[in-house]
Amino acid sequence: MVSVIIGGQFGDEGKGKIVDVLAKDADYIVRYQGGANAGHTINVQGKEIVLHLIPSGILYPHTKNVIGNGVVVDMLSLKEEINFLAEQGIDIQGRLFLSDQAHIIFPWHRLIDGLLLKQKLGTTGRGIGPSYSDKINRAGIRVCDFQTPDIFQQKFDKHFSAAVHLLQQRCQSIYDVQDLLENSLRNEKTGAHLGRFFSLETWLDKQAIFEEYAAILRFLQPYICNTPYLLNAALHEGKKIILEGAQGTFLDIDFGTYPYVTSSNATAGGACTGSGIAPIQISDVYGIFKAYTTRVGEGPFPTELKDTIGELLREKGHEYGATTKRPRRCGWFDAVLAKYSLMINGMTSIVITKLDVFDSFDDIKICVGYEKDGKIVQEMPSNATLLQHVQPVYKTLSGWKCSISHCRSFSELPAAAQDYIRKLEREIGFPIAIVSVGPEREQTIFLD
């Protein structure tokens, strides 16, 4: 049995919590796309744990957790995350597996991302796009390349030379790189240590990078394997597998608000290509939606609220990026986007998170259509510029003006909160299976 967890909006929908809730009955949890640009936040017994590469199921001692072939892996971040889990007393021995087909992010990917993309598209600057570009250009370095030292060295030398050449082309002087390392990249947790690879004479310290990455790859050898064989053997044994997506549907490279998207397939289709599990094996697709909508970075956002209500959503929902700490843009729930997301992902279950954020609201709105050229439309335009200029059409519902964080069944929710959930179901045309009313595992309602 294989279940896929998909973000139905622009990411940050609460996938980490839902994976954590469902993982108690699973055997394997698999990350299948993205990289350390994703941040899944899990609250367990009052403790907040943020994971970027390692699957959210790692917190259950009975699970095995896989970083799939579709992920681009920042080795520095992965080693840091392993050390963090060790500090929390979480044993990963025999429980963490890294695909030998996954592509590696090097420091130059981070620098190129910071120089070329970060300001333009609002990316995290984590080197994800440049690494996927190498992959698509059939020029990337994969984990399995380390098994043949001569080939690994040759590829490393070639990549290093190309990266330095590109940096020299794009920068007026080497001090542009120094400024990037000391300022914007240094402000991020995993960017602060990149400065030790900087060289004022040769732009980057080739030997320092090679030695550190080789050391990390040696450290990771017990975790590295051919994960498609591992996962398909588990299926033959009747094991339950959860495929955990990063980002959200509208950041998908094909179906998102292009070009304001990530560099991989964050929709359900990416689950198969990023894990090595065949489509016929997928039994459930869980679509995760916030009770409202948020977005980080640039790009169209029809229901965005640039007023005090938007600020209230941000503060009540603690809407700051788990990876970047950037404030998220906030707005009302968009049923037009939700229906499109439901369609292209083939969702079998809908999950609504952060319903409790509305506890103090007098009124709550749902976008039920777009006004375009004087007409009401129900379809999302593919052109990001056109989507930027549609006018949302809203239906307004009354708020419940009380705390719902203690509710553990649908019947315990106040009537106005029940009405909101039922209205969402009618607008998207699909029943809602799970409602989250807080960050803890137990603050989860399963609807009949």
C-alpha cells in the first residue's frame, strides 16, 4: 500500500504534521523531490522539530526513511540534520537510506543560485535550481559516482572549472562572491558555513570542497543504497509506504505559476519518478490545504491580502518560512486553485490544516471564482501574468469567535466552523477527510 502526501497550494500547507500523524501506521516514509529548500515542521510533546531533507517519519522509531532519487541533496545540510537528530536522541542507524541515484548540490550551486536567481524569482538560494539544471543537462554528479573514485574526481574537476568560469562571467569582481557569502547567504543557517570554501585568489578552494564532500560521502556510505530495489522489495513484503512531497502543486515546474516555481515536479506525478515506485502501486493521494492560502517569494496570488487582515493571518498562523524565515504572503482560501489541484493530482483524501487560525475572526471569505474581462470564470489561467490580474469573487461566512484547539471530533467544532468546512467541500466538490486544529499530533480530527 502506497500513499502520497501532496501540497495542494503554494507549499507550507502543513505536510510535515500530516506525514507525522499518518506515519504511526506506516513502515517507510520517502522524500521524492526538492531539496533542503523545503522545511517540514513537526510539533511533538511541545517540542518543535524542523526537517529539510530527512523524511518526517524519522520521529517514529519503527519507521524506515528514504531520501529518494528525485531529491537533490546538499551534503552539508544532510550531515547537519543527522547531527541535529542525534542531539535529540533520535537513532537513525538502519532507519535512514539515501538513493545512490540522487544528485549532489555543491557550494557553487548555492553561489550561482544566489547570484542569478534569488532576487529574480524569490527562490531560497539553496542551489536547488542550478543542481536540477545540471541534472537535466545530463551533467550532474550523483551519489553513485563516488563509488568510482577516478570518475568522481574527473566530474568534480570539470564541474569546479565550469562553476568558477561562470562566476567570473557573472561577477564584476571576486568581491561580489565575498559579499554574497558575508551577507545574504550567511543569513541562512546552512549558508553561514560556505565562507570557508571561499578563496580570494581562485574564487573557490577546490581542495577544501573536495576533501569535505568526500569525507561526508564516506560517512554516509552505510545509508546509501539502490532505493527503488529497497522500496519495491518492501512492497512485495506488504509494507506500507508514504511518499512525502515538498513544496506545493502551484510551485510544480509544469503545472505551477511558471516561471515562479520550483525546479521539480511537486505534484503526484513526481512521486513515481522520484521514488522508483510504479503508478499502479499508488492507492491514496492526500491533498493538504491550509484553511487559508499563503505563498513565499514572487508570483501571482489572486487572494492575497495586503492589509491588516493579511497581517493578522500571518501573526496568528506564525507564517514565517521554516527554511528562510521570510514572512509569508497571506490570503483567503482559493477554491478555484483547489479544484485544479484536486484534478491534476487525483487526490483521494483532502486535509485542511490550521483551521484554528480563524478562531478570532469575525468573518471568513472563500474565493469561489475569478472575474476576468467582466466575466466570472472557474478555470485557472496558465499564464502567470493573466492570473496576476484576475479579481477574486468571494463568499463570506461568519467566524466562530472561540478556541477550537481542544476539539477532537467534528461534532465538537462550533456550528460556524462546521459550516466553513462544509462550504469548502461544496466549493471544491470533494469531501474533507481530516481537519487539523493545532500543531500537535493529537490536535487532529478525522471525519467520518
